[in-house]
Amino acid sequence: MKDLIGSAGTVGGLLLRFFQFTFAFISFCVMVTVPGFSSVTAFCYLVAAMVFQCMWSLAIGLLDGYALLTGRRLQNSLLVSLFVVGDWVTSTMTFAAACSAAGITVLIDNDLSECGPNHCSRFEAAVAMAFLGWITISLSFFFSFWVLASR
Amino acid sequence: MKDLIGSAGTVGGLLLRFFQFTFAFISFCVMVTVPGFSSVTAFCYLVAAMVFQCMWSLAIGLLDGYALLTGRRLQNSLLVSLFVVGDWVTSTMTFAAACSAAGITVLIDNDLSECGPNHCSRFEAAVAMAFLGWITISLSFFFSFWVLASR
């Protein structure tokens, strides 16, 4: 298998995991500080998806760090398949959560114009961070999938 | 390049395009028959995304049919790259539209319990069809990406 910038066990891969974790963590923190966010299912789902992304990115980030420190290569078929499936599931969950929360934010902001009593700017910030998290985890997915397909 | 079941220019590929078009067309028809759907941005976006998916799937489906009838192979790098990018853009748009519409449907149905004056069952049907459309176009994307990566 080729070693690709950004694939598992490289400095690029570790950086991508770091950004994924950071964006997901900020999104989580912003959303849980909004009072009453839990009355909307989509916002609860966003929080759950961000927790899941934090855990996944942290776990694989630690594995990347270990591989870099010990000089091991994380390129066997089984491991790369695990990264592909895990990244796909996580990125799909994150994207679904970001889109549904974005739909509701646009509904409150544009369609109903009820930003006054709500916290539109915080919802928007949480959604934006979730989208950034999705972009970085999609990159990880593409690199892993490319490594798997081109072996 | 390997010829993969479901990739462009195969019977499997043509069938996938047919299902994509059908699901997107049903979703579009169900949504536009709901009076006042256009007052919600996410539902307008769903309609736009379904129109886009219909056009894309029809165009590539016709190309697949032509390739099958004339016995040509649609496997050169440039063409497969075009399929990969097009399928990715279309599937992302469809998924985003389905998720944001699903978020609003759940908000109306579960969180606000206002299904009475609204058309929850039709919203749900349109969203379900959009998700089915997304699954079939994702399959097309994976096959094209695999063909591109394994050349």
C-alpha cells in the first residue's frame, strides 16, 4: 500500500484528527451552553454526533501518535478497512447532524424570524463548527479509502 | 481499469441510475403537492436537490444506455473522474437536503406535536424517498471512486 499524506499513521493524519476533535469539541461546547437546546431533537442529535466524533478522532489520533513515535506503519488491510468504515460512519453522522441543525436554524432565523427569543448566533456557530469537523473527517475518509482501493 | 458491477457503462450502473431517478422524482412530486411547502427554506432546498438529482441521474443513465447499446466502455480516467465528482456533489446535496427536511419534520411531529394542521405523512414520505435516492447515488459514487482509485 502507498503511504499517502493525511492517511493513518502520518503527521498529516494526526493533524486532521486534531482538527476534527477540536471542531467537534467547540461545536459540542457551544450547543450545550444554549439553555433549552434539548427541546429540539435535531440539536440533541448534534450533541450526540459531536461526542461520537470527539471519541473517534481522539482514539485514532492517539493511535496515529503511537505509530509515529514507534515508527510503525498502520497500513494493513484490516486496519485500513476499519478506518474507512469508522470514518464513513462518523462523517455521515456528523454531516446529518449538521444539516438537520442547520435546517432548524434557518427555519428559526429566516422563515419564522424568531431570532429574538432564541440564540441564533450560537446555533449558527455550533453548526459551522460541525461542518468544519465534517470537512476534516471527510478528508480522512478519502485518504483511507484511496489507500484501501489502491493497494 | 477493472470493470465493476454497478460502475458506469454496466447494466448494474444503469439500474442504479434508474432507481436514483425514480426515488428523486417521487420525492419531488410528493413535496410539491404539499400546499405552502415553499414557506420553509429546507423544503425548497429538498425540491431543488431532487430536480438536480433527477437531471444528473437521467443524463448519466442515458450515457450508460448508449454505452451498453454500442458496446463502448466508459472507463477512461477523465470520464470516471467526472462521474466521481458529479456523484459526490449530487449525493452530498441530496443527503443535506434529506437531513435538513428530516430535522424540520421531526421538529413539527415530535417536538411541537403540530402534525394536525401540517402534512407530516407527506413530508415523511418525501424525506424517505430522498434518503433512498441518496443510498443509490452513494453506491454509484463508491463504484466510480473504486474504479478510479484501483486503475
